[in-house]
Amino acid sequence: MNLLRNVLVLLLGCVAPALAAPDGAKLYAQNCAACHGEKGNGGIGVPLSLPSFQATVDDPYLKSTIRLGRPGRVMPAFKQFSDAEVAAIVNHLRSWHPGKTPHFDRKPVRGNPQQGAALFAKNCAACHGQQAEGGHGTGVTLSRPRDLPIIAPSLHNPGFLASASDAMIKHTLLTGREGTPMVAFGKKGLKDGEINDIVAFLRSLEQKNPAASILSTDAAIISMDSPYDLKTTIENVRKAVSSNNFVLIREQALNSGLVEPEQEDQKQHIIYFCNFGLLNKALATDPRVGLFLPCRITVVEREGKVRMMAVNPKRLSRIFNNTELNEMCDQVTKMYTAIMEEATL
């Protein structure tokens, strides 16, 4: 009997960890806090702990948002999470707000989308964009805090429209969100029917389904062989950087700072340069551009052959999930190529 009891204890001890409920706080810290803030006070992402936000979104909306993300708008889709993990994250978000959790039905709101379009242009487009594309950038740069706690979201985004019920959108229009630029249009004189028309207009955008734009490229690295020796190639790159309207920042051994100066590999050099106008524009759009800005080209000599290499910004398009950055990713990719080509002339 004692033997059987001991076996059961061992078995249950092994099974119990697998049956343990997911830790929502830990999942949030690992996957969400970098953008939304450690305590949900916002950053690149919206402030999830804001009382007016919590009071105007229901749990299905939060769960669907985690699942679907916002294609082309920084917020990724976390399709790898189990239902239990998604629920745990939502429960953690709700722990910041002791108030009553709202519940919205999924019944469609009946309205006139044509009239709603005119009302949207008059009342909403100044913040959300003429095509409901949302505010530009993330509102955060490395040099200044955001001016507002939230950037107007993209209302034509397929992730948003699939997550938000008509009733939730209507409630937000009526009550607004205190602490954000979103006003309560119910207090601004819009009638119930007019609110319905705006909701119908937004829902009509779902049929257009604006797909997120992701740049297509196979190469993670832009590389080009040089017909010159290492020293000449480095000098050619420096000259090409200047002639392409970049400011040379510095040139150093690739492993400089990682080893003692006398141990630096003199056959691997990296050249840093920057166009500050482009940098400021990129940072205002999304601070994660630090992955490829300031610009840099590595020049390496191996077995008597010299090669120039740089990260391909177009490959980062999928990581950024920010359509606004695509133009910059494409632009910098072309600049890298032009500099390398000029250095080989």
C-alpha cells in the first residue's frame, strides 16, 4: 500500500507542473511589456491600464487582438499562444482595473455608411486619417517622450475590425476615452442615428480589407565583391558615403571593443555613417529602426578576396510590421547598394 502511494505521489509530482495554469504576468512581461509598458502605461503600444480603455473594451476584443495583431501597424499576431495563455494575459491586464468588465453583443449596428463617411470626415478624420488609416508613427522616439498617451489607431485595419464588435465601437464613440484625444461624441451633439452611421461606415471598410504591405526579399544580407584590396575598398566606401549625402561617423575594426586593441582583426572593418534627416524621420515613425540606423557597411578580406556587406533593411519589414517603415527600408536598401556599387568603380 505504501509502495502504491509513493508511486502515485511521484506520478502526480510529474504531472502537476504540466497542468499548472499559465502565468499571465510572466507572459505579459516576456511578450508585451516592451511596447505597452511594464505596468501597461504605454510606450510604443497603447496604454492598456488606462481606466477609460479598460472600461470600453471587452475580453473577446482583447483576446482577438492578441491573436490577430494589427497587420502593418507594429502590433504582431501571437498565434502561437494557447487559449489558456491568451486568457491568462487578459486576466493580467484586467488586474490593473478593478472596475466592472464590459460585455458587448456581436449584433451588427444598422446605419447608412454613405452618411457615416461624411460624418467621419467631419468629426474623426483629423485624428484617424481621411481613410481611417490612423495616426502616423508610434508617437515615441529615442530623443523625446510621446506628446499624447495614445496615437489614433487605424480603424480600417483588418485586425481591429475583426476584433471589435459594432456595439463596442459605438460605445467608444458615445463615451470617448478619458486621458486620450478621443472625445465623447455623445456629449458633442451627435445623435444616436449619426453614431450608427459612423459605425456602419467603419464596418464597410472591412470589405475593402486593406492588406498589410510586407516588402519581399530573400536576402538577409546585401553583399558585393570588391575588385580592390581591403585598404582601397575601405577608402572607396568612405568616399561613396560622402557623395551619397551621408555623414561619416567612424570606421573601426569589426571586433573593436570586444578584444584588446592589439588583438583586433584588421581584416574585418565596419564603417558607420548617417543621414540625420532620414534618421529623424525614421525615429519619429518607429524607434526600432535602430536595428539598421545609423547605417553601416562591413568590409572583410578572406583568402585574398574583399567583400562588402550590410544588413538588408527590406528583410526587416516583416519584423517591424509597420507599413510606414517600408518606404524607408526600401530607400536604405537602395542607398547601401548604390554606395557599394560606387565603391567598386
